[in-house]
Amino acid sequence: MAEGTASPRLAAVTMVYNEAALLPVWLRHYAAQVGAAHCYVVDHGSDDGSVSELGQVSVIRLPRSPLDDPRRARFLSGFCSDLLEWYDGVIHTDVDEIVLADPAEHADLPSFFAATEGPVSSAVGLNVIQMTDEPALDATQNVLGQRRYVAFSSALCKPVLIRRPVRWSPGFHCADAPLRFEGLLLFHLRYCDRAWAMARLARTRVMPRAPDGGGGHQRVSDAEFLEMLGNFARMPRRDEAVLDPARQPLASWLAAVRDSQAGRQLDTYTIDLHLNAYELWPIPRQFGTNPPPLAETSRATHR
């Protein structure tokens, strides 16, 4: 642990460009987990006012340049690794990714960190899906309390919590570390609200990009994207599903992710990113209540 601290000192990091809808959700969540003063927003040239007046949050401002996923991964690998000079651990996610430990097991991410020891912890990746009968999100309330279903995706089983320096792959899907699931869950909010998703797609579709800069999935047509959202909502639904890595149905999917590492040790992506459960699992009640993980209130400092 960092010298002189009685409990784990964690930082949370994300990189943004004009994320007026999602950045407040990200900040409320991680400020409640680690303290606003330990949240770092790397701003890639926002001009919509979304990174103004963020209080204790640290904003690192970079000049605007064409989107380049390999460059982002190199920069954030170095930045997050350097933060370990001052923190016991660093959480990195995209702005539309909320990481939680099961609240039935751990009060918050520092409690999870204190109870585990992996040098790099990967999260179980879950897309939060908006059903056709669900209204638009109220961004001031717990997002998970307003949605009913998630869908598993190996592409979201990302190494998100580090205790030692790492090098992430483009897209942050993998790192130079063994795959280790210790009970973290990643809730991906890209598809949780149609209006948010379409507005973001309109923005990402026209962004200048570096050659081989990645992000092809962010440039599809409105029609293609809406068809995909509709297909998500029409997938078969389970009446019950426990989001426990040791129990079904999750255990089988995580075993498949682990098995997919075979022969990929020298690849950029060391797991198969295309393992998807084409069914909907209900979000357990404890993630939408008791207390709301995306609550308005936040800790000002570490305990």
C-alpha cells in the first residue's frame, strides 16, 4: 500500500472527447468509489463544456488529434502505470464502462482491492441493454436500477484494475498480464439508452481518424446500429441468472474465455474477443439498490 495510508488508495482514469451525457455518470460512480480528488479525466480536446467545472476532479488536457486507438493505449498505459508511484491501484475504463464488485460481497472497490491480490484484475464484461418497453434513462439516478437485462461479451472482459505497470492492447481488451477474474463486473453502457447511443454514434462517425486508428464499429450507419439494438432486445431472456463467476451460466463462459488464450500468447489480443452469450440475463436486484452505486452523493476523500 502507499506509504502512510490506512486503507487502499485507488485512482480512477478515463479519456474523453465531448461526453456530456456519459461523463457525469462515470464521475458520480467513481467519485463515490474512490473520491473525486482521485478521479483523472484525460480530455482529448473537448469543446462542448463537458470538462468544465469538475471540482476536485483532475483534468489532463491534450490537444485534439485524429482518433488513434494504439496511441491512446500507449499513452494511457504509461499514465496509469505512472500513477502507481502515488496509488496502491489504478482503475482504467472507457467513459461508458462502470466497474463494480458484487455489493453482497464488498462495500466498494477499495474493499474489493483490500480483499484480493491479483497484480492485474480483469472484469466480467456485460452489455447493459435497453428493452423496447423501457423509457429513456434518468441520468441522475442509478442506471442499473432502470434497466433489467445484460448480455455477456468476452470483448468487455477487460483488465481494469492494476497494481503494477501494464501495457494495454488497443481498445484495452487485453494487457501484458495473465487473465485473472476475481469478482469484478464491468457494465457497458453503450447500448443502455437509444438516444444517448445515437447521439454518440453521430459524433464518432465523423471523427477524423489516423490510418489503422481503429474504431470501425463506431462508424456504422444509423440503420445498422438501430437494427443491432433491436436484435439485442429480441434475444432470449433467462428468468434467473446469478452473476457469480463460480456458478452457471457465467462459469461456462469464463471457462471459454480462459481456454481461448491457448496459442494466443504472442498475439495483440490474447483472448477471443467474439465470445458472446446471445441471451439476456436479468440484473440482480443488489446492483440497482442497496445503496445505488451510481448515486448522486460521493466521497470527497478516501476513508
